[in-house]
Amino acid sequence: MHSLGVKCNEFTFPSVLKACSITRDLGLGKQVHAVALFTGFEFDEFVANTLVVMYAKCREFGDSRRLFDAIPERNVVSWNALFSCYVQSDFHGESMDLFQEMILSGVRPNEYSLSRRINVCTGLGDGSHGRKIHGYMKDMIAWNAVISGHSQNGEDIEAVSLFSEMYKEGGEFNQTTLSTVLKATASVQAIDVCEQVHSLSIKTGFESDMYVINSLLDTYGKCGRVEDAARIFKECPIEDVVALTSMITAYSQYEQGEEALKLYLQMLERVNKSDSFVCSSLLNACANLSA
């Protein structure tokens, strides 16, 4: 394209550089960098951030950092680009230093930055730092990031504990917060917490949100409270495949094969679609019927 005299722009360079990152083609990446430099696009926000990632992905961290330092106005996306590469390469110490540097520079971390920081703390085996992250910014995004980070790293008890702490402090929450906490609750089968979150969702009007509904179905099902799950399911649209899957799974896990089969037939009639997970749950239900 370039050799034919067709001009590149701020959208062309990131696309090609992303391909270089995926294939780890440092040689081509350097050629594209040279063209960007020649045409004046090197310090375009999108191009510069993609160059930082490309060099880091090719494990040229020195060049990546030099380009990062040369960006005239670094925003949170710029910081996240380098931060993400450090985390993915298990450079946990450098990641921690970079996060501190971002804070000191006055750039406000977003949910992505904070969730990555949780991953770093886990990699370092330093769980205490995860709890301290919300000290940087006391708002819903921070709490969601910290709670989600713990949940994703298998620290479900910590995730539930943080939600309790957030609620006591009067912190704001949304359907994402509730869904994440319910996922952690399902993992540890803390039915009392599930009931409290369910009650809280009703009080705050989130009980009609499908993300919360599906999380409640999954949690009640995994905790063996199939009747409670069924009551919630009756109030949600039958067309929602995720809700159907959760309910079929709950029935099959607790030897209610007939109910699982009935629901599966309803699903085929109304939405005419299924997936491998539903089929697996249905096979379990059939096995229970024949036992």
C-alpha cells in the first residue's frame, strides 16, 4: 500500500502494528515505525500507544519504554498499554512501579488499570495490596475493579468481604457489582450472602436486571436452592438463553430431570437455539432419570 503511493493515516498504522504484535514480527514493526516517523504520525495518540504495545509484545521493553516516555501527553490509555504488557510478561515489580508512577503523575486509574493491579498483587503473592487499592479512588469503579479482580483470581471470600466493607461505608454499586459478588458467592456457596444480595437488589431496583437475575439463578442453583431459582426464573423472559441454561443446569444437578427436559423443550419451541453446555446439562438430567 505504502509502496504504491497510497497514504497511510492514524487508523492504518495501529491496524498494521497490531498485526505485528500478534505475529511478533519485530522487523516489519520497525519498518512501519519508520514510515510513521517519516509521515509525522509517530506521536499520534493511537499510533504511539500501539507502538508501545508492539515493541513490548516483541519483548523490546527498552524501546517500548523510551517511546512511552516520549509521548507528549500520556493519558490513562497510554499508561494501560505499557502496564498491560508488563503484567502479561510477568514483570510484576516493574508493573507495581509503573502503577505508582501513574498515580504520582496525576493520571486517574480506570477500572482496567485497577483490575490489572490486582493481577500483579496476586502474581507477587501480596494479597494485602489488593485491599488497599481502593484508597486511590473511593468510587464505584474502584470498588468494582477490586472486587472483580479478587473474584477472577479465585479469591472469592475476599471479594465478598470487600463488598460487605463497601456497603458498610455507603459506597455506590450497580448491577455489575451485584453480579460479581453473586459469582463469588456461588463459588463459596455462601447462601446467606446470596439472600442478602438478593434482598438488596430488590430494595435498589436491580432485581429486574437480567445480569443480576442470571447471577441469582446461577448462585441459588449452585447452592442447591432450586425452588428459589425456579421462582426467580418464572419472572424473567423465557427467551433469555443464559437464564434457561442456568435453570436447566440447576434442575439437572439436583436430580430433577423431568423439569430439566420440560424446560429444554420450551427453549427449543421459543428460541430455537441451544449450546454444548445446555446439552451437557441435559445429558446429566437424562442420566438421573434412568438411574
